Amino acid sequence: MAKEKHFVKVCSCTSRGDLSFMDLRVLNQIARDEEASIAQEKDARRMARRALALGDICMAAGCPIKAIMIWRTAAQKLLKMDYYWVDVPLYFEAYTSFDHLVSEKEGIILGRRIDKAWHLLGHREMATWARHMRIEYHDMWLDRYYEALP
């Protein structure tokens, strides 16, 4: 008599390719490994995109708080990384705009995802991150170009 093999279901997907189930131990291990690599990332835009993807996996697996924590940490780090450009003297400003140097688009997307997760949890009062990110980048722009304003 042959020995039966037992397999543990780690994840499952729908026919459209969406994640429908993921084992929480596997998810936590993936999140821990990926968060460590995201923390070491030097490129702000790449760091934000990786955090967005990891948070999306957490949301699809049914862990919105984990996704919010990942996105919030990434948004705070993104602001720190982008604020570096405020004080750096740029000699090529005639050829480069402030939008090319900072990751405003990614920051606002992170804020929107955080807000959406809070809405899904039923906490509309906590959904202020998109507005917060817009204000931070606007203030960053003002800090950079304040002396040039009339």
C-alpha cells in the first residue's frame, strides 16, 4: 500500500490571477524578508513601488493592518528620502524640475492606498494620508523655491 502524501495549502488564486487565500505564516515570512530588503533600498521610487506591491499582497491575503503598517512606513521613509533634495544645491535646475527629483506621485499613491484600507476597515476618520502627502510635497516645494517666489 502506497503512503499518502499530504500537502499544506500555502496560497490559492482566482482564474483572473487575484490572490484569494494565503497562509499567514508564509505571508509573515514574505513580509519580514521583503521589509528588510525595502529598508535597504536606496532608490526612493523603487522602494515605494516594492512597498506598494507588498501591501497589495497583504490586502489580498486579508491583512489590511499589516498593509497599512507597510505603506505608512514606506511613506515616512519616502518623505525623508525626498526631503534630502530640498537642501542640495542643484546647478542644473534649468534642465531638471523638482518633480523629476522627488517621488511625489508614488507618495500620493501610498497615501491613497492607506486611505482606502482605512475606509475598508470602517475608519473614515483615519483616512488622511493622501491629503497629508500632498501637503508635505507642497511644503517641500515651497521650502526649495521659497526664495525664488515674488
